[in-house]
Amino acid sequence: MTTIAYKDGVLAADSATSGDGIVVGHRQKIERIRGQLVGAAGPIEEAEAFREWLKKGGRDKDRPEGLEDEFAGIVVERDGRVVEYGKRLVAFGYEAPFYAIGSGAAIATGAMAAGASAAEAVRIACRFDHYSEEPVHALRLDEGE
């Protein structure tokens, strides 16, 4: 799947893409959309559908259907509020000092609780989660549009 973590204005993600249980390549899993930081974990085509939906404004009428149980999306609002989306693309927000999604989320969460930054937490998850792999990409909320 993947590891995506947010802490202190930074969203970070691993870059592994996998199929049939093996890493087959690497790609950027996070981006800035409409001033928000966005990431997605799960099947690539579902992650792309999620990002395209957000680029179009995230309206109910444009919501992609048929997302799998493995899908999770994360949006960091301009004010730093974290919103997670599951397979039904229903938003639920969190008030927490840090947050993570994906197969390496538990590892990344523990690392951030112990003082690691978001990027450091993802790197740590890459050491233990076989669906996460470096390089790690990171975006700052206060940079860019």
C-alpha cells in the first residue's frame, strides 16, 4: 500500500508502487491541489481518481464510485486541519498533532509520537513495512500556492 504522514505542516510519503506483493516502481504520491496537501494510499487508479475528483472541486455529483476497502485519502487543509477519506469519499476530520495513513501508518504514528518529523517517520516505516520504500517525498503546507 504506502505510508503517508503529516506533522507540523509537512505531508510526507514513500514512493513505492506495488503489484502482486512486489515493488514494481516508484512515483510521487502527494501533491498540492487548490492550496491543500493531498495524498492517497491504495490502488494507483483509485488514487488518481481521488486526486482528479479533488481537482474538479470534490463535488458529490462527480464522486468516483467503486473504490476498494484498501483506499484511503488524506487532505491537509490550508489551516492545517487533517481530513481523511475512505472508499465512500466521505470526509472526516481530525484534531491531532500528527496523523498517518496506509500500510505503514502504525509505524509512522509511533515514530512521530517519539519525536520524528513526518519525513523521518515515513523513512522509519520504509524500513519495516514491505509496501513502503524510499525515496520519501515531502511538501510543506506554507510553501507554494
